[in-house]
Amino acid sequence: MEHEWQARGHIGVTVQDFSFNPGWEAFGELLENIFIGQTLIKFVTFS
């Protein structure tokens, strides 16, 4: 439980870094596209 909370906290800091550092925008968008793509693949696979 504690480990999961720490992981979420780390992710939150990462998101803030993307928001305040324009240099990370492209990388953040890439991660979003990968996440969305995986979600769509899972949705199509299970539907």
C-alpha cells in the first residue's frame, strides 16, 4: 500500500515536471500516445 502511494507521488511529480518544463512536452505527448494506444489495443482485444 505504501509502495503504491510512493509510486503515485512520483508520477505526480513527473506530471508537474512536464507541465513546467516545455522541453518535456514532446516526451509527455509521446507517453500519452503510447498509453492511449495500449488502451485502445486492450479495448479492441477484449471486445
